[in-house]
Amino acid sequence: MTGADKVRDLVIVGAGAAGLMAAIAAGEEGARNALVVERSRDGGRKILISGGGRCNVLPSQLSPGQYMTESSPHSLRKLLLSWPLEEQRSYFEGPLGIPLALEAETGKLFPVSERAREVRDALVARARALGAEFHFERSVEGLVRDPDTDHWILDTTPGGPVRARTVILTTGGLSVPATGSDGTGLRLVEALGHTVHELYPALTPLVSSDAPHAELAGVSLEVTLVAPGVRGAPEARGGFLFTHRGYSGPAVLDLSHLAVRSAHQGRREALHVQWTHEDRAAWDTRLADAGQAEGASIPVSSLLRRALPQRLADRLVREAGVDGSIPLARLRKEARAALAGVLGAYPLPWTGDEGYRKAEVTGGGVSLAQVDPRSLESRVQPGLFLAGEILDAFGPIGGYNFAWAWATGRQAGRGAAAWVSRQG
Ligand SMILES: Cc1cc2nc3c(=O)[nH]c(=O)nc-3n(C[C@H](O)[C@H](O)[C@H](O)COP(=O)(O)OP(=O)(O)OC[C@H]3O[C@@H](n4cnc5c(N)ncnc54)[C@H](O)[C@@H]3O)c2cc1C
């Protein structure tokens, strides 16, 4: 048998978060000669840019209800909890040698070094130490099963075909294609008979076509953002940032999928901002009380400037059509209601989104019903394993998406290693 004909036990396609963890887990379970095929020059490009170069490795708390999927929430729960958060954390701090520190304001865990590169390099080094071989700058363009031998044939460039008994596909979704994930893997699994739930950019900034708030670009604050028209009125509490083209920050990113999906359906889902976390009714009461209290002689604008960044406060007073110089005591009921509206239920005038170019993740993906939750083996194609963002699930900002990639990557690595050892 020539080198080109050699049959690999396990080939992992994609050395991102999920693929690297899969390679490690497979090695730990005894699959010592996995080949990792990665199209970028060094893999883990998203890890490198994550968390602003600091890599938010994990959240400090996690609940499956925080994740989105079109598949069964029960399947999602099983997959996510297959590697409990505390064990994930211990793995990073123990075998991987990356102590993590809590950022108290956000509940995020970062490496103490605050260097994303440390995370990526530690994962690659451990996979190598466990016997994985890496082929960088090599891309998988096709995946078919040889009906005679049941082996997988991967069409790679450069280098030609590679044969394998088992394959783990961890090629990610469509977000930030410059990191290497352009959807090739999704096309390959769809061609192999898998159901791919509607794909859409998620955790992406929103834009407003005539940039009505461009003058506020750079202003940031903590807000609560609410989608009042969606069942359960989901809300996101966190940072909000005015950009030149629209709106960003964790609160916006976390609800952006509702905007994106409504736009795909030709609608525009309402998103309301509570600039100080207080809703319309709370502001109405606060303004009424302030008008009766001591200090009711201070101008309306002064009260708002104490509660909000000045440029935003002045803008909201103007939008409410209120004279900011009048004392609180003279604020009439209608003016109070108008102010309470812009302060506690401000309709965000979004018209579009920044798409996959800036989306931190891809919504949708391979139906969770089509993988065995214990091993991540495809129920459609035995011997094929799937993990990470290629699957139909994503979480909010805060380390939740890596938690998903680590948990599913590990299960797939273990599952594939067990498959290889069963086949002898
Ligand atoms: C800017 C940004 C910041 C983020 N910050 C955080 C954060 O701080 N915390 C967090 O939890 N999540 C964060 N995320 C999300 C997180 O990065 C992803 O959820 C995670 O990387 C998904 O891992 P994955 O391995 O499934 O996919 P990916 O990381 O996308 O990896 C897929 C890999 O497969 C390779 N590949 C694709 N197709 C082929 C092919 N045909 N042949 C060979 N190789 C191929 C790609 O080159 C890539 O290396 C961030 C995302 C972005 C874009």
C-alpha cells in the first residue's frame, strides 16, 4: 500500500476550538495517530481574536436555557452537560495549564495571562503530545464514502485524497470567513443527507441605514434591551455601544438574531432600549416623584445627565420634544409620558445587520436530532462525527460558545476513539 493509499484511523477536519478539543480527547482515549487537516496556516484563528485578544474561555455559570436551537432543547441540554462547566474549567486549569481569572462585572473567565494565544498554543501542544499530526494550509473540498471498503475518502487540496475509517467534522459555520470557516463543511454534510436548519448570522452588530445616531458614535453604557413582540419578551442586560453605522455591544449582539431572523421573514422585530434598566412606568414614577421632591427646581436635563452620558441625555430630551431647561416641578403629564417613553422603551431604529462578516457565531446548522448525544456520531452516516458551531446551537456572549465547542468537541473525540477501538 502506498502512502497515498494509507488508511488513517481518524481524520479531524478543522483545527478550531472544537477540532482541537476533539483531537485531545481522542488522544486521551487511545487514538494516538489522528490527522488534523486545517486550511489556515496555524489553526484556532477564532480563538486568537476572541474576547478582544484575551479569549473568554468559559462563563462562570451556565444554563442550557441560555442557548438557542431549532432542534430539541433536550438534545442540546444532554450535549452541553456532557462535560459540566466545573470540569471544563478544571481541565483548562489542570492538564492544559491555563489558570483562569473571573471578570466580576461580566461573569466571564479569561486566562490570567489575558493572552488568547496561550490558549490556542496549549491546545495544539497537548494534541501533538497525544500523537495528533497537523497538516496546516490544507483544505478538505470533498467527503464521500467508498462503498467497497466503507472508508471515508477526503478530497484535499493540496495533497489529494486521504482515506480514513472515521472522520470528525469541526469546520465551524459561516461567521468571520477570514478565520477559515466558509461553510464548506456544512455543504459536505448536507450532500451526505443531513438536515441543516436555516443558517443566519448571530451575535452580530445592527445597522441603521440613514445612521440617525452617528453623532453618538463611541458613546457606551449599560442597558436592558427588550424584544416586546417575541413570546416571553426576551431581554438582554449588558453593554450597549453606538457605532458609526448603528449599534453594538453585548446587549445588542445577544438579541441580534431576533432582528436578523425577522428581516429574513420580511419583518422588523421591535427592540426597545431601557437606557438605565428602568422601564417606562418606572421612569414615569421617578419623574413624577422628582417633580414633587426637594430639588424640583432643577432642570429636567440635569436629572437626565446624572443618569446617562450627557450627549445621549440631551438627544433623548430633544427626541421627546421636551424643553430640557424647565424645572422638574413644571414638567406636565404629557411631557413626562414622552420622556418616560424615550427613557424606558426606546424603539431602536435598526434596519439591517453587519452579517457574517462580524457575526461571532452562526445560528442554525446540523439538526441535533441527527447526532447521537453520547458520541456525536452522525445518525445518518455511521463513522462520521460532528462537533462545534457546525451543529444547530449557539449561546450568548460570555464564553458560552466556547463551552459548547469544548463539550461537543470532547464528546466527538471520545466517540470517534471508541469507534476506532471497536473496529480493532
Ligand atoms: C470575533 C469573535 C470573538 C469571539 N469571542 C468569543 C469569546 O470570547 N468566547 C466564546 O465563547 N466565543 C467567542 N466567539 C465564538 C467562538 O469563537 C466560536 O463559537 C468557536 O470558535 C467555534 O468553534 P468551532 O471549532 O466549531 O469553529 P471554528 O472556530 O470556526 O473552527 C473551524 C475551523 O475549521 C477550519 N476549516 C473550515 N473548513 C475547512 C475545510 N474545508 N478544510 C480544512 N479546514 C477547514 C477553519 O479554518 C477553522 O480553523 C467569538 C467569535 C468571533 C468571530
